[in-house]
Amino acid sequence: METESEPYVRLATLRQLHQVMADMNTARSLADTLQTVADGVVTGLGYELACVNLVRPDGDLVVAAFSGNPAAEALITGRVGSREAWERRLSMGQHWGDLVFIPHTEGWILDDDDVPQWYTDGPAPRFEDEWHPSDRLFAPMYTPGVQGGACGELIGVLSVDRPRNGRLPGAWGREALQMYAFQAAIAISNARLRANMQRALVRLERDQQALRASEESFRQAFEYAPSGMAIAEMGGDQHGRILRTNDALCRLLGRPASAMRRYSFSDLVHPEDIGTLLRTSAEGGRAELRLGRRDGTYVWVSLRNSVVADAADGPRFLLTHVEDIEERKRRELQLAHRASHDSLTGLPNSAELRARLAARLCRRPAHAGALESMDAAYGHPAVFDANGHGFDFPGAAALEAYDHHVHTVSPDEGERDDGTKGLAVLFCDLDGFKSINDRFGHNAGDAVLIEVARRLSRQVRDGDTVARLGGDEFVILADGLGRADAQDLAVRLRNEIIQPIRAEGRAVRVGASFGIGWAHCGMTADEVLKSADERMYVEKRSRPKQHRRAG
């Protein structure tokens, strides 16, 4: 599937995948869906043969659809392979992500098991990645959306054979097949749901007694479901209007059922998530988004849609399952916070500090002289990319990248303050901290660091960054400051730090040395921090030792 023009092949494959996935989700029956899945492997992924092995209620797998060879289709369609034989196949060979590849050198031991298969033979491969007729490639399909594991229950296996280019699929081909198997599992699950609901509706319409029994069964399942459920109108002017909700959804959103009927989900979703909701409003749609509670807060939910269809009139209602995932989202945010923040002080850590600093800087030369020389050389205003490389024509792609970038400059380095304001980087190193650790222990030292972090954060403006670089070193990023402003800030911070600190039942004092650096485009984050660090050491050495720490 990969050739010298691989990007074009990928684009063409993606277009084909888009079409066959659309076909899968518009098939009107389970049988049509299964055949569309098999046909999609042949038309969209470049294999000559494809087989859908579907898990039956008893656990064995039946050949439910075949594409690519009418003779082989007639030979094995409808035949059954035991679950044990399939589990053996899926546990051997080479695992390419979720895919299982069994080369012909190993697959001979499977020739006598009870899994339906077609037999082909051929010469030994002439080169390393040549496909042998006896090679086997399987793509297991699992039920989507099952909690507690990386994948859900096995619902079937896609078997593929004979890539048209005669080669083993590369990374892109494997990813495409794996992605297709995932989408096929969703389509099969939805087709089963549609088929079940359509059969139920037909039975209900034919027999009033069955109708009442089924409605009562559905009502209980709907009302007493542990997670939120809703039925909404589908199509027409009232599309999306909520018709019915269960108690779990009302409790989740803090709204009575009578009030819920005045809304649609688009009225309740967070404004930032409205696009996500619209993209998942069709059958099989699934999304994670925020819904509004009555008290004005929002809760993260997983929303899944299924269509309740009428056999004659087509889709009628949208059945929506709403699951509370607030706790999981909270844990995810906590993990992200832990990765970017210091566990002791709660301040941004070194990695987060460098990321915030780097986000403000570009590698475009920031001095007018450099720009003017480039302008003269090219005969028009010079354009640079993010690495400082020039483009020799106006309107280049890099120009757009800088249209919205405000270059960071530094104040005049001379004795005269020209009023320029820039991004000040204050490097703070505590004086006398080591002696506190040595005399009173690390618990006392930690208490000092926590209090220093609190005092620094209290003295800066909203939008400024206070980060712990490591040990007893802190860095403050303060934008929009002139030289005098930065010096005044350093004095305020030092005066705040030298006040007595309660640690382990005693009052201790530390001093602070500050170095003020300036960030400007053309520098890296490490260069900016090194500059401020060097100035801090100059400032530390310039003061007598006895004045570095108060008390």
C-alpha cells in the first residue's frame, strides 16, 4: 500500500475509507452492513479478498460476509469456526497493534483446525516484504465504548488476503486496516441495534398486547437505567427537542423532567462544545462534552446516540445515552497538572516554564538592522520561518504565521531607560536556604519553599508566571515591564521573602538574590533563563555575604 508517492496513496485511501465508512453507516440492515464491511476492505484498502467472521451468541464465529472471490464465497459463507480455534489464531503470530499477522512459515499448523478458510499456495517470497499466499492477516473487532479496558468484547474478526501490490502492509496500511476495523465494529453494533429496534417496532404495531408489554419493559429499562437517558425528536422543525428523560439524567443536571422538555441538547451544551454536539447528532454519534446544570455549572458527560427507526417511515427518534464522566475528566486534569506543576509548591515546573516562555518567542531576527539587511538583499520586506530561515518571495506561507505574532523585544540595555516595555525574566535564588535544611531538616526546608512560593505568587499580577525551576530557585515571568518596573518588582519580592517564616515551630529567615533578564525573539527559552541566571550570580556576588540573608 505504500509506494514512492505514498502521500498521494494515503490521500486516495483516506477518500476511499471515508466513502466506505459512510456506506457502512447508511446500510439499512445488519446483513447489508456486514457485506458493506467486506466490500469496503476490497474497494477501500486494496486487498483482493476480505471475510467478516461474526461472533454468534454461543461464542463461535460464523462467516457472515465475503468479498473478492465468488468461488471462495460459495465455499465458506455460513460455515462456523470454534471460539477456541479463533482464540488460538489471535494469540499467535505477530501483533501489529490490534492486528494479528501469521506468516506462512508459522501458519501451516492451522491448516487442520475448524476455522473456515480458503487454501492457496505459491512460491517462496523473493524479497523480505513480499506477501505469500499462505500468509494470514486478521483485524479483530471489539464493541466500542466499554469501560474498564482498552477494548470491549470481541464481536468479530476481519480476515484479509492478497494485497493488490503483493507486499506486506506497512505502517500506514496497518493503521488504515486497524482504523477500519474499529469503525466496522461501531457500524455492526449500530446495525444490530437498529435491527433489534426495527423488529421490536414491527411486533408492537402488529399486536397491541405485545405493544403494552414492550412499552412497560422499555419504560422500566429507561427510567431505572443507572445513567442518563433521553429521547429526542429527529428531523423537522423540532429536531433535537427533548421529549423524555429518565430520573438519572434529571438528577445529573439538577433539572426536573418537566423543565427538560423545554430544551434541546443544543440549549444545554457548553458554548465551546456546540460544534462537537452538531458533529455527533446522527446515528452512532459519540462525543465527550459539557452539559449545563440548573445551578449554572457544567458537568462533563459521554453522549452516545442511537436512532429509533420505523420500518416504513425510517428514522423517528434519537435515543441518547448520557454518562457522567466528571470524575474521569477531573483525574485527567489532575494528571496533566501534575505533569506541568511542582508537587511541593504547586507552581509551574521547569518544563511548563520553558513551554510558556518558548510560546512567546520566535526565531525570527528581532533587530531592525538584521531585517533591513535582509530587505535590501531581497528587494522587499523579508519573511522568516520559525527557525529563522528566510523566504525569498513575498506572500510566503511563513508570512501568515507571523501576521498574528507580536514580537517580544527587550528594553534598551544602555544606561538610559528609553521606556520600552518587554518580557522580564526574574531569576530568584534563596540565600541561606541550605543552612535551614542542614540545621532543622528537610521538612523545615519544604515549609520555607512553600511559603516563599506563596509570597511570590501574592506579589505578582494576574497573568504573570511564578515557577519553581528546581531546588531553591524560582523564576518570574512578567510581561509589559520597563527596566525600572522590573527592578522595583525585584525589590518588592526580596522584601517580602526576607520576612520571618514559621517552619517546624520556629521562625527562620532566608534572603534572596535576583537576576533580571529580558526575553526577545531570536532567543531560545534556555538562553533567556541562562542570561537571567548569570545576572543573578553577578548580583549575589556584588553584595556582602552578611547582607544576603536577613537574620
